[in-house]
Amino acid sequence: MHNSNSVIQGCVEDTVWRFLLTGIPTLLDNKDSSSPAPWLTNKAWTHLVQAGGYSSLVDIHKHVARHTKAWEKVFLSDTPHLAEFPEPYKDLCGINRLAIIKCLRPDKIISAVQDLISQEFGEEYLSTPQFDISSSFGDSTCHSPLIFILSPGSDPIGALYRFAQEREMDEANIQVISLGQGQGKAAESLVSQGAEAGLWVVLQNCHLAEEGWLAQLEVVCDQVLQSESIHPSFRLWLTSYPCKEFPVSLLQDGIKMTNEPPRGLKANLLKSYHTDPISDPEFIATPFPGQDPQPFQRLLYGLCFFHALIQERCNFGPLGWNVQYEFNESDMRISVKQLQMLLEGCQKVQEVPLEALTYLTGECIYGGRVTDSKDHRLLLYCVFGTAEYQVPSAASTTWQAYVDHIASLPLSAPPQVFGLHANADLAKDFCEADQLFCGILHLEPQLSSKDREDAAMQVIKDLACEVLARLPPQFDLSLAEKKYPVTYEQSFNIVLRQELLRFNGLTATIKSSLKAVKKANYARHHSIPVDRIYFKFKVMNKEVDDIIKECIQPNFVELPQVIEQLPNPTMQGQYHIQDTDMEDELCLTEEEDNSQGRDNENQRGENSGICRKEEENRDDVSEGSYNQSRNDDTLYHIIPKQDQGGIYTWGFYLEGAQWNRELQFLAEMSKKKLHDQLPIILFQPAILPESADNYDSEDEGYWCPVYRTSQRSGTLSTTGHSSNYILDMLLPSSHPPQHWVCRGTAALTQLDD
């Protein structure tokens, strides 16, 4: 709303608004490509250069380059969105100020948006209204459906049953059916019967309905809901996640509700204690007649804390969980019943079956949702944090005492409570900012003005021309095959050929796609609105265009950066083909290696690059890895000469930890730093030790998983690993492995920026 009003009044450039949502990074000239200050990342500088091209922010990048000390104060501030900008940008406000915050401190963009909303509309727009079925029901009639818009972790059915009990409605008058394959006919029949008898009909999970049935639902609703013979007590309840197939007419005519899970550990705990059956004081005070209630009460609090903790870890992105799971109230309710069953009859604390409780809760109930093997390992660890978050004292024996204890907890829990490093807040803030702008992008209307449409198309054409001009020529495959023929003894020749084919295919696809984009009839030919191409081509949400992604490994780097990282056969690329031989004694200089390091990251992810020197039994052979004690600059002088049957690799980035180069082990991250580059690592075939399967052994170190991208998740393979997963590296550590598991520590072969 703020942007619409500002654009109409001429206060904000439309291009600044689009820049805020998408970033729109461009390919910079060499003179503008490097940051003028060590505290300013290259990505932030790229965004500043782009912002400096807009009239309302003209030459902002030049001002930052000339006054780095003044802008550094803004960057280092704990509240940069409230900090005073240097002149002449001191009075910058609204969307223009948000654009600068996005460049310098994108982790604080949510706080800046909240501050803007508070100033423009009032603080009441920052608070979430309470979920109230009764008020929505009061606005409904038998002719209008009531629609629950689902969100991860929400389960409105329990609240619906409680509301029905408050209205003294018989449960037999509530008919629930979960949609899915083959349930369409049954649902249609139930709606018709309910309309005649005055029932409440609940169609759960409409987004899972069989293909094409939602269109039929629209027809059924038009016939039933508009019928004059419909019973006045009839209500049609629908639950669904947002999906494109959901009928628009039902959304327009229906009463829409949503119940997002509470944000924050404290709010989550309070919600659990206000949810049936825990909300009943008698359930807490006397769970078992004639039996000490304290073991049950304290374990119940621990269960609620565990439920809140694993839900809150989802807010930290891949650092929290590799896969975003939908732990919800149903899991909690089943676990409470399980706890009650197992503790009944236990007269002493020693009789409490903790092992059975841990297994059933962690492995069966909550663990049943976990698909990733690394997440499963994390779920079974206890990650309780500071002394503030302990089970209430033995004197707390009532429901109110536990609620009062929860109310005394801090409003915001530090990341350490979840087992994470303090820097994890940065990852959380980045995730929330991405979700905000991605959501706004989906709500953006289509361009209506012809001038705006033409301007958007011109931006597309200009960037297409720029990318085409930067595309390197293709590799000469015949030259590579002649010098390095594919043989059994040289497996790296196979890898080299595969990588050259991939790069050639990628550049060919990019070139053909961009040539199509340059044509004026591209949008008309593909039946895509021009503004959708505008956002799609600008690689919104940090994803490469769908066509290009088919030719590239999982990649979340913005398209211009992908173009910059492509190897150039006329420059360093052909040098790689001609001089990187397994038997070659030629050494790369440090300068040459730095220029090639990022370009060859995709190739380093391959695990099959160990030379076959001789035939041998491989059943007990694995790829061992260890970090060299020598400095990187020393190792540069022996690359690409290989060790006996091994390979040197570099370009791994630690997330959730950093590498102590003096002591040669994992250490905690530095302030405001999410990633740290690992030194050069030698991979060699090695006999598996007996403890190889014991990932929890404190003597061995931490088995650090390596992923292709920062997203970590991917298609689940038959081994239980994500397709994004590459291997585990054994890294020395002064902490037990559980510490780094809870930290979410992993290595990546590429960063998003």
C-alpha cells in the first residue's frame, strides 16, 4: 500500500521499487567491480552501483566510495535502519531508505520495513490478530464457504472441534473428509447431503485433491451454495495451502482465515499450554489419581519445550533443518497422550521409562516426518541452552504456575538456546527478508501502463545484450579429446570431458534463450506477461532462469554472477585444458590459482577423480581426507602435481563454524560472519577404520557433510541423503560432534554470492 501511494504521488521511482524486490544485479565493468572498502562486500558494492543509476539515489556508490568512514558507522551499527545517513542522504526516507539498507545491511531489512509501517500506518499493523473462528463464523452464511488458509505447523481442525463444542453441537453433525486420489466423488456426495441436512462439512487439504477436481468443486459449490433449498445451518469448511488451482470464485465469495504458528519460543510455549488437553488445569494438577504428578508435569514441560524448539529452528533456514518440516499440533497432541500412557502407574522417578519415551517421541512421532539423515541425527540430540530455560522448580505444581514461568521468559530467545551460534540470527534475518520480498513479488499486479511495459522490456533487452556480450566462446572438445583421450587409467580425463560438455551446453542454452528474449514477440510467443518476464529474467529469489537451471547443477547464484564465473577458453579455460595433466610437473602461481578457484568449483564436487593406478579390492577402500598442516601458499607450489593416488581440492566453505588455521581444528564463527573458507584438502583412498560408522565418536572429530549449495535440501536418494549432498569430511575439533551437529555445521562448494 505504501509503495502504491508513493508511486502515484511521484515520491518513488518504479525502478527503485523493483530494485528493492529483486536486487537486479548487473554485470559491472572491471573498474567498478571491486569494493572500495574491506567492510563492504562485492555483492553490496554491486547493488550500490546499480542503485546509483536511479535519479533518487544518483551516484550513491560514488559517495560511499569517497566517504567510507562515515558509511562504515552505518554498516557497523546494531540498528542501521535507525542510524543517521551522511549528507546529502540524511533525510532519505521510505522506499529509498529501504533500498540503501538492502545494499549495506540486508539482514536488517525486516526491521526497517517494520519501522516504515509503524511510521506510515501505526504500530497496530505490526501485531498479529488472535485467531478467532467465532467472529469469522458470525460473518458467514450457508451460502458462503469458510476457508482455512494453511501455513506450516498449523492445524485448524482441533480448534474447529472446540468451537463446535462451545456451540453445543453434536460431533455427528461435523463430517470431515481428507481430499486425495479417488476422494472427489465422496466429497461431492458429502457436500450435497450436508446441504440438505444442515451439517458442517469439512473438506481437508484441498491442495492435495486429484488433478482437475478443484474445477469440479467450483461447479458443485455454485449449484449447492446458491440453491434455495439449502439448510440454513449448513456450513462448508475448506482447508488448503495456497495453490494456483484453487477456484478464484470461492476465494472471492468465502470467509478466509489463517492461523500461523506463533513466532518465538515464548509464544510457542504459551500456545502449547493454551491448547487442549494441556489447557485443562485438572489435566496438569492430577493426571493420575493417587500418584505423584511432578514427573508427568516436568516431562510435559520438556515435551512442550522440545516441540517449540524444533519449530523455531525452522526459522533459521538450512542452519536449522536441511528440510523444512511441518511439525504441528497433531505431533504434540499424540506425544502428550503417549507420555500419559507410559507414566501411568509409575510410583517412583526411577520407574519412568525415559528410553521408551525418547524413542517413541524422537524416532516415531516427530522422527516419522524427518526424511534427511542429517536432520534425523540432529533431532535425537538435546539442544537446551541457557539457565533461563530450565524446567520450573519443584514448587510449581499447577497449570497457572507453569504459565507464569513461561510468561517470565525473555520475549526473544537467543540462537544459543536452539544450539546455534549467535551469528545464526544473520541467516534467520536473510531468510525472512527473502520470504518477504518473494511474497510481495507474487502479489505484484501485471503492468497496465504501456510506457511501463515498454520500459520493462527495454531493461530486459539491455541486460540480454550485456550478458550475450560477456558470454565466453565454447571449448574446443576436439583439442581436449586429442590431448587427453578417455582411458581407463585416467579417470580425470572423463571428468574433464563431462565438464566441458556441460559448460558448452550451458553457454549454448543461455545464448539461445537470450536471443529469444531480445525479440519483441518473445512474451507474446510464450504467453507470458511482460512484467513476469521482467521479474523472472532478473532471477528473483536468487534462482537462475528455469531454462538455464536444466543445464546447470543446483545453483542459487544470481545470473550475472554465473556469467562472470564461467571459464573463458580464450583466457584461463584453455590453460586448464592444456596444462592440468595428472603427470604434469607445472605449478600454478598463487595469482593464477585465485583466478581459477571459483570457476572450477562445480568440477571439484566430483568424487570420482582418484587415479586408478592398479587393480585392487576396493571393498574396504574409501576416500580419506585430511587438512594439510602447511600453509596454503606452500601448497600452491605443488598443484596440480598429485600425491600418491590422491587429489588436492580447494573451494570448500564452512557454514556454522570456521577453521582455526593455527591449531588446525573447527572453531566458533567470528562476529557477523557466516562462512569461512577451508584450506586446501588432500583426498586419498584409505582403508576404513573400525570407527568409520561411529559418527558420534569424540576421538575422531566431526564428520562434516558437504553440499553443493547453501540450500542443502534436494531430491531424496535411496541412500537417505539429499541429491545436494556430496560426502562427509572428517574434521578435527576441540568440541564433541554433537556441538557441531546442533550448530548446523556443513561445508559448501559454492556460496550464493
